[in-house]
Amino acid sequence: MDALLATIAGIIVGAIFTLIKLPIPAPPYLPGVMGVVGVYLGGHMGNYVMTFLR
């Protein structure tokens, strides 16, 4: 459900920025998107490691 709401919010924000002729506030290239994915996965890996260190 969170992913759906985030997607809807992103679509609305992207449309608003386009309508007022501003650059879209997101990484325009695949490396930028993959950087965000990497941070997300790294956070999950950190939680996984911390579970074993307790």
C-alpha cells in the first residue's frame, strides 16, 4: 500500500512540476535511480547485520 501511495504522489508531483515548467525533482538518469535503490538495499542489509550482532 505504501508503494502505491508513493507512486501516486510521485505522479502528481511530476505532473505539477511539468505544468509549472520546472525540472522534475528526480534523478533523470539510470545511475541516479540506481543510487537510490542502492541506499535502500544498504539500509536493509544494515538492519540484517545488526540483527545478528545483537
